[in-house]
Amino acid sequence: MLSKTRFGVPPLVVDVFEAPLKGLVLAEAEFSDDEEALAFVSPARCVAEVTDDVRFSGGILVSASRRELSAWLPGYGIRLSPGADSEPGHDHSAPMY
């Protein structure tokens, strides 16, 4: 089961994931038109664009393990931070936004 807390920070919806994907934070922006979308500037804490990466869709994340997530993130220059939910033998050092 995938568990997360969702926050509304217009125009973003921010999902903060719990174990086993603890440390993953995804933000999704929704716009009413193309002009609004083109004018949008991502917050500095948004460090990777994953819109076109199907691995970050709900259908894939729901069955993803922390180990799989940890394998995907280096392609974006990101590592998960360590935590009580980390798998043994894995080094995770920075949260994803």
C-alpha cells in the first residue's frame, strides 16, 4: 500500500510519501491554460522534472520498493536521505523534491 500526505500549495499539489518511499516528495502543477503554464517558475526546491518518467506515476509507485526508488534517483542526481525505513546496506543522503 502506498501512503502519502497531500498538501495544496497553489498552483502545486505536493505529495509527501511515507514508508517505504519515505523521503520522496513530488509536486504537481495544474494550470487553467497554456499561458499560465508557460509563466510558471518552479520553486528552487524542485530539483528534478519527472513528468515524462512513467516510474513516478501512481500506478508504478504503488508497487515500487525503496530499493527501486533508490536505483531510479541517481539519474536525477538525487539520493534519498537515511531514515528508520531505509533498507539495510543502502546509503541515502538527500530528499527528492
